[in-house]
Amino acid sequence: QVQLVESGGGLVQAGGSLRLSCAASGSIFRIDAIGWYRQAPGKQRELVATITRCRDTNYVDSVKGRFTISRDNAKNTVYLQMSSLKPEDTAVYYCNAAIKTTWGTPPDDYWGQGTQVTVSS
């Protein structure tokens, strides 16, 4: 079994910062790409940022220059540093990872339970 557990969400004023963490545990052979998604009330879940095992990154335009995704492969953990937060960043943030549990098998898709980020104006 593999689990992804997010942490670091909370309430922050506009212009503030938060750092989200997502730790993977369980029977893990290798973690490939990892991404952060978010879902605001009444909206579809959207991709925020991704990072490959080689640390190539990609961001949705609305967070470029404000958010930074990073990972620690030794700790099976991914981070999302969020700065200059805006009220429109308010959402539940989810971690998603492609994880191989054994050698020679394709990775499976795993999701965390989500962490709430609320930005007040």
C-alpha cells in the first residue's frame, strides 16, 4: 500500500506565503512525476505544478513566478512553496504521484487526501 499525506495548508492573508508538503510512504520502488492540483468550490480540479524525477518543472500560468515546486527523492517528499498568495488561490490542494511499487511494472497513480488553503483579502 502507498499513501500520500499532504500538510502545510491553512489560512493566510493575501500577499502571504505557505509551504505545502506531500510525503509518500509504503511499498515504494520509485516515484516518477509528482504534481500538485487544486480544486476551488464549484470549479474543476486544475493542475498547478509538476516536477519530474529529474526535477524538470512545469507550472500553470496563474502561479508562475509565485509558486515553486521541489522534491526530495531521499525523503519521498514533494513541496510547494507558495508566495504572494491571492484570494483566487483559495482551494483544496492535492498531491498526485506516479509511483512504481516494483521493478518492471508501470507506475500507478496515487492521490493524497488534500489540504485546505484559504487566502483572505
